[in-house]
Amino acid sequence: MTFADPGSILEVRFFDPIQRATSLIGRTVTHYRILEPLGQGGMGVVYRAQDTRLQRQVALKFLPPELAHNTEAKHRLLREATTLSSLQHRNICVIHDIDETDDGQLFIAMEFLEGETLQRHLESGPLLLDRALHIAAEVAQGLVKAHQCGMTHRDIKPANIILTRDGGVKILDFGIASVLSGETRAKESDIGGTAAYMSPEQAAGEQSDPRTDIWSLGAVMYEMVTGKRPFGAQYHQAALYQVMHEPHQPASRVRPGIPSALEKLIDRCLEKNPVARYESMDKLLEELQRVSSAIKRPPEVPDKSIAVLPFTDISPERDNAYFTDGLTEEILAKLSRLRNIRILPLPSVSSYDRAGKPMRQIGTDLGVQYLLLGSVRKHGTDLRVTAQLIKADEETVLWAETQDGTMENVFDIQEHVANRIVAALKLRLTPNERKSLRRRSTENTEAFQLYLKGRFFWNKRTRDGLLKAVQYFEQAIEKDPRYAPAWAGMADAYSLLTEHSVDTRRDLYTRAIAAARKALEYDDRLAEAHASLGLLLMLTEWDWQGSEKEYLSAIRLNPNYATAHHWYAEWLCFQGRFEEAIAEIFQAEKLNPLSPAILNDGGMIQYYGRRYGDAIASAHKTQEMDHDFGLAHRLLSLAYQGQGMFKESLEEHQRWIEVGGGGDDAAVIQAQCYAAAGRTKEAADLLREVERHPPVTGNSCRAVALAQAALGNIDQAFAWLEKAYALKAESLCMLKVDPKLDPLRNDPRFASLLGRTGLGP
């Protein structure tokens, strides 16, 4: 049986009973004190251990006991120890030592890595193309180094590729597959996963060379971009037969829209004849880099785009605005799950002033080809919905219709409108997309109306509005306890309430996480709930692996959901993966081009990447879009400070304060600005005032730490950072990338803090 422990560095399988793995805990083998088992498998048993000589943690892999009696293989592995240990490359797990126990069992001491295997990462589905190409290129770079040293891996597969917590990519188990005897290899023949990545020459038992690694990497790339193995037979022998004799299904049939250049690259790697593959890993790496540069972003950009304009409420009653807005959002939500059309988010459209403008201009301004507009008349339980789809540049009506019914028919009406739009635009849907259009979160119309009221008040973003939203979501859940969107709405309301309730922030976050998990328990295909949970795990738990998994799930389920791309861009930024973060925020901007928050946060990513000029440009673009967006002044202040333009930085900081920025932390943030500008007396005076009323929140403590760091008070800065850590400050997410913390980075205490927040090795 195979398994991957959440804290393990690789996936393996036991030869011996489980008690064998636990019997060594606490014992010392040569100079390694064994701490805990990490995993077990056909290649051996792995433990986390302490190197008592060099005082570092290592991973000890005990090779199969049979090797103790296989003199030829044993001597071969020992002879190759020098070559294996010479593989020093950032993409290869370092081998520190190869030794044997008193009873002759071989073990390898390796670099201890924290992260997850690519195999575990792929459990949430195929990767974004940029991400897949990045991982493939990193693995290829490690293999180039190995091949130059005369080493072929011969067992490249997702379980042997680690994605480390700091964003690195590492290859495991170099040299082991090539040394193990045929007898030992036969004992792992029941592991079908390995056979799926074997080259045809390996499967046939023939001599292999570095081109076998090209084949295996091609199989891994295929799985990363499609979510499926190219040869997926369940049983070992069947998989080997497919590898040797059957063609793989083209990747574009599994995931439509894959660029032809990438598909051709994968196909060439998976040529049955080694001669037809790339002649070397260097050549493959060159092609990978060329294809990656050409693609930039996933080419799944749809060729059709639509903006759903807010429907007009023509109801005789005055309290039906919530229903009209909610019905518009529900229709939009159904369409947004389709991959071959771009849907502009309703907040962007709602903020657009279209008074008196012709349809052609509205389409141009919003950057879409089609416009959906309509009206809703609700009187008691009677309902009339009128909708029309317009081709903006021609100002022609493609489809128009009026639907009459009652509240009992509201879900049928939503589905009908969505399906008519699909038909009018001649969209080709997959079976899953057709199922998605029919999917209903509840059949209870009372619960549905209560949910719409909750979202109506949630959108007000005020404390009173959020409290009312919670009440309506609770009532909706009483009507239908399994109503996932209502649970997701509850999570979002609690999250926003933290901005208005400092004293109860931790409790609200706990409630928000519980509500988000409840939403996913009842509907794990709700992209919004995945994104919300991802944000909460990132900000409050520093659970980087868990939050990334949720973000990627949200993007996979709803590629039109700009917020998921936005928050995932921040995640990538906090990890220091700036190129990927910029690409992701660019995708969010394309999906929601009228969002000042997304545009400004794109500038913040540039700031954290020390690209201050680009950050300033983004801030100015944000101000052009929305003159009243105060955070643009904050971004300008930070970027000017980064450039050493302290006068301009202080001016923009003052403008930010004037529009209500900084809140309770305004004084301490001002102190940091003064200190950075060299006005130390003013900074110190402000801090003395702050200390009379010590901060009580984690974010405020971090703000004091930044000011102390700018003043050069390193010990005090770390004292305040420790207070921020104890209070689980959300702002410590920026610990790895914030330029204002640069004065502290060379101190061992900083490395410790990075490690404890999951942002360091």
C-alpha cells in the first residue's frame, strides 16, 4: 500500500511490517539519531534524523535489506558514492553520505526537504501551463547537470519531484534506480505508478541512456498539463504494454486549448524510438524555454467575451432590489464556469458609468463583444424576466425573450437564460459544462431568496450590512442546511467583519474557516468557497500548501473567477515567485479590467519585487481609473521610499492619511516613513507616543517592528516581530519579501521567524 505523509519528503512503500519503521526511532546509526519515519516503499524506508556531528537534520533512506546480500549491487552503489555526492545543483536533492549499518544494511543520508511531492500536488488537478512549464524546466536543469556528470536518473516521476515550501523544485532518488538489481526491482513490479513513466527501452529490459529521462519527463509534463497519465493502465504489465506498443492520446484531446508547440514538445519526448526524441536534455531545456517564452500565459483565453449588465428592477414593490441584483449574479455565475467565454465580473460592470452611451461604446469601454441586459418584475410570487443578448459592435440583438412564471420556476428561468446565451453564441460545451449549467445548490426558493438578501447586504461592506448578511445567511441555512453558497456567504461575511471587530478578530476568522469548510463539504465544486478558504488559510494559519491547493482548485473550477487569480498572485508574491505572481495578476486584470484593487495590488507585487518604477506606473494607472482609491497613495509612498525619493514618499503618505488610510496604525506607519527618510528624532517621538498605548493587534506590532528596523533598533524590531508572531499577524505573510525588513535579513533570528511562518527552509 502506498501513501504520502503530509509532512514527508517523498512517497515510498514498505518491504517490512510497520513496526520495523518505528523500532529505530530514538536510536543512533553511526552518527545519525533517528527522529521519526517519513515514508516507506519499494526503494527503502525513510526517516528524519539528526546529524549529531554537523548538527543538521537529514533524511535517511535505508535501502532494501536484500542489498546486504547482493555484493555486486552493494559494491557498485558504494563505488558510485563519489559521483552521487558530486551532484550539487539547486534542483537535485543533495546526497551527503552513503554508509551501512553494523549488520550490512545500506543507507543514504540526504538533504532534508519540507514540501510536497508533485504527485500530491497533482491531486487537485492539472496545473496552470505557466506553472507546469516552470516545474518541467527546473527538473530539466537538474537533469542537465546530472547527465553532464554521467548520471541517468531512470526513475523520473511525480513522486520523485519535490515542490519545496520556499518555491523550489528538487529531484529525489538519483542513482538508486540504476543500481538496484533486477531481483530487487522485480519486487516493486506491483507499483503501477512507476511503470507509467518508464521508457519503452526500460520496459523491454534493454540498455537505457539519458534519453530515458527525456521520455519520463515528457510523461510527467503530460500529466501536469492534462491531469492524466499518458499511459494509464491500472496494472503493471498492462501499463508496460501500453508504453511499448500503444500511442498516447494527444494532450489537446484531454485538455482542449493546449498550445500546439507544447503538445509537439511532449509528443517528441514520448517517441517510442529514443533516436526520435530530443538528442539531449540540453536541447529539451532550450525548447522548453522557447515554448514558455512564446506562451507567457495559458492560451485558454476565450475568443468570446460578455458583460452582464445589472438587470433593471421594475417591480411594483420597493424592496426587490436584492432579488434583481441576485438574479443577475446567479445567471452570471452559471456562465462564468464555462471555459470558452470570458465573463466580466458584475462589480466591474456595476461601477461603469454607461448613462447615455450607445451599446457600441459600452462594449468598447468594457472590452467585450457581447452585452446581456434585461429587467425583472417580481410581484408577490409572480415573476417576469426579460433578457436580450446584444452584439456590441453591430448593436444588433442576437436573442431576446420574456419568461413568465412564479418563484417556483426561478431556477428554471436562470437555466433557460444561460442555455439560450450558449446557443446564441454557438458555444461548444463539454459534458461537465452542460452538467454545470443544470447544477442547483438548493431547491428551496425561500432559502434562495434569503441567500440573495444576505449577498445584497454583504455587498454594502459596512459593519451593519455584514451583521444583517450573517442573519440572512443563517436563516437560509435553517431552510436548507446543505445550501453551500449560504455557508460560503457566511464565511465571506465573517472574514470582512474582522476589519470592523478587532477584539474578536481571531474568533471571527475561526468561524469563517469553519463556514468555508462546511460549504465545501456540501459542494466541493464551489470555486468561491475554495478561494475564500485559501485566503483564510494563508492569512490566519500560514498554511501555504493548503492555501495554494484551494486557490488552484478555484481556478480550475472557474477560470473566469478573477478573485482567485488575484489572491493566488498574492500567494506567489509572498513566496518570492515574482514572475509567476505578475503573470497571475495580469490574468486577473484581463478578467476584471475595471478593478482598481487588482491593478493596485499588481503594483504592490512589483514593489515587493523591488521593481519600484513599475510599481509607480501601476499606482498612477490606478488613480486614472479611480481618483478616490486611497491605497494608490500608499503604493506610491512605498515605491518612492524604495527609490530613495523620501520627500515624495512623505507627501504621498500624508495624502493616504488624509483619505482615511492607516487607521489606528497611522502614527506608527508615519514613524517608519520618517525613520526611512533620516528624520530619526520625529520618528522616535512618534514611537514614544505609541508606546504609551501599546498595540494590541499583531498587525500593529509588525508596524512598530518596521519603524524600529528603519531606526536601526534591531533588537527592539525583533521583539515586536515576536509579539506579532504570537498574535498570528496576517501581515507576517509579507515577511519574506517586504523591503522594509531588509535590515533584519542577515540576523539568524530572521531565518528562525521565516521558518516558523512556513516561509523559510
